[in-house]
Amino acid sequence: MGDRNVNRGHGAGCRCAAADDKDPTACEGPLTAVTVVTADGTEITGCVRHSARQLASLQGARLHPMAALLPWAVDVYCRAAELPPFAWQVGL
């Protein structure tokens, strides 16, 4: 997918809403790249990396239908397909 837009200039410690408190990885891409909808209907908007991690981890989660209009949706979906649930717990 080429050179990824890693979050720079958002300030140290500033993380997207999809980043789990126990996930040490930095945000990647816009902090509001896509929205993940959980099985109970909760919407979590986050960066590419953390949205993919949430999508892979939360049973019944899906991308918000409007995500299809965004350039990052396919990247998030493909990354989630390759990740184990709760990847940060196994060091990924």
C-alpha cells in the first residue's frame, strides 16, 4: 500500500478512540479514518491501525457502512483479516 501516513504532529500521547489502553502501538493514519460498529451497535472511530485491531478483536464487529466511501476502509478490513484477536496481548 505504499508509504503509510503515520500519525505525526498530533502530539505525544494523543491517540484515537479505537486504541485500547493496553495496546502500546502508535496510531497510524488519520485519527478518524473509519468507524467500527460493535455487535451491540456502539460506534468506535479510530485510526487505520487501531480500527483494524478492534475489528479483528470484537466478535460481531463490522465497519460502518459509510466506511465504503473512505480510502482507508479496504486497508483496515485486510489488516483485520490477518490479525489475531487482541493482537497487542501477544506482542503484535
